[in-house]
Amino acid sequence: MLRSRFHPLQTRPSVAVPGDPGPGDRRVSRWTRIRARPSVRVVTTELRPLVAADAAEHCRGEDELTVRWLTGGHGDLARTVAHFERLARNAAAGTGKRGFGVWRSGRLCGYIDFDPDVEVLEPGEVNLAYAVHPWARGQGVAVEAVRLVCEVLQTERVGRRAAIRVEPENTASVRVAEKAGFTHARTLVSPTEVRSDGSPVTHRVYLLDLWPASDVPAAQPGQRP
Ligand SMILES: CC(C)(COP(=O)(O)OP(=O)(O)OC[C@H]1O[C@@H](n2cnc3c(N)ncnc32)[C@H](O)[C@@H]1OP(=O)(O)O)[C@@H](O)C(=O)NCCC(=O)NCCS
């Protein structure tokens, strides 16, 4: 497969500065993984905070699978901008759900967020949620984005384990969790969500340790332990 011929060169947290080719003149934290096939092409996968200017492209990247497995409904521009602004406030405060756009060689191709405050999870488990735009699927974007966001959790010392909750029928997302190194820990039965046949929705919880047991970070103020 194409990506198996790519050689991982580096993963780095960096800060874009005015004049940087990032979206707009603003300071943003950026996490980048660069993969290269020497002398042929370079493919970059980056996580960057989302801003209002990204909202239209973000909405265009939603399809029925995104709605079915993640959002429950199509987003409109105003609500999407409000969501991005909420994520930015949370990032500034260092609490709650924080989200990123996923850029593949400079083009917005997906979304990923983390949330340390999901009630159905155990303390210390940080929920991940993601979607990839239809045109970019099947190229390893989701697995790469999950790996990058786990590096953000480690850099910012958030949580003890990353968690992916997925309905068993969502085979693509199950595969993303497995390929990113997560293991199936338990199954949750939703107290509120039901399928069309009236049976309750179930979620498998896949977990990945962010730290060796000997190096678990202390809880930060405002965080669940
Ligand atoms: C799930 C989703 C994010 C996967 O994104 P992606 O970038 O295509 O995933 P990747 O390319 O990283 O693929 C990871 C693995 O899943 C496999 N995969 C992808 N789509 C698949 C499908 N429809 N059925 C089975 N496996 C699938 C890939 O083949 C790959 O495994 P492999 O390398 O062993 O072949 C994408 O399908 C999506 O956006 N779905 C709608 C939103 C969603 O389900 N979000 C998750 C909610 S828990």
C-alpha cells in the first residue's frame, strides 16, 4: 500500500507565527507529522485549532456516515462557528472539550476532539471523537490524527488513558481504534439512545494508556482525577 512505503521523518509540536503558511495571521499550536517518500512527494498530516474561516469547509466534509456515527445531524455555519469558538475558549482555559481540524498536505480533511469530562467514562479516561471528510477516507488519516492527538494529551499532560467509544457496527472506527493501538476494555449500554428496533445502543470502549503506570501525571486543577 502507498502509505507503507512512506517513511516517518518527524513528529513535532510547533507554533505558527504571523507570516506562517497556516490559516490566517495568528499564533496557533500545531502538531505535525511529516511522512516522506524520498525525492517523490511529502505528505503532511497536521492538527490545528479551527477558526471561523474553516467552518464552511468543515460543514462540506460532513456526510451521512458522519451524521450517523458522530454528530446526529448536519451542522450549519452559525452553530459550527459557535462550536469552534467554544473549543477555543476551552483551549485557552485548559479545560473541557478541545478540538482540532486535521489538515492533509494543507487541505482540511477531518476533525478530532478530546474531552476529559465525559461522564460515562471513568476518571482519567479522555474521550476522543473524530471524522474524516469522505474524499480523504481510506488513506490512514484517522489513525494518524488519533496518534497526533494522543501526543497532544501527553504534551499537555491531560488524562491517564485515551478512550474511543464506538458502536460495534461502525467497523471503520473499530479498525481505527485497533490500528492506533487501543484495546477493547468494556461495553456500555446507553441509558438514553435506542436503535430503530427499540434495542439500546451499545458502545465498545477502547482504551490506550498514555503513560506507563510509574509515570502517571497528577490531576490538574479543574480536572477529574
Ligand atoms: C471512521 C473514519 C473516521 C475512518 O477514517 P479513515 O481516515 O478512512 O480511516 P483510516 O484510513 O485511518 O483507516 C483505518 C483502518 O480502517 C479501515 N477502514 C476504513 N474504512 C473502513 C470500512 N468502511 N470498513 C472497514 N474498515 C474500514 C481501513 O482499511 C484501515 O485499516 P487497514 O489499514 O488495516 O486497511 C471515517 O470512516 C469517518 O469519518 N466515519 C464517519 C464518522 C465516524 O464514524 N466517526 C467515529 C465515531 S466513533
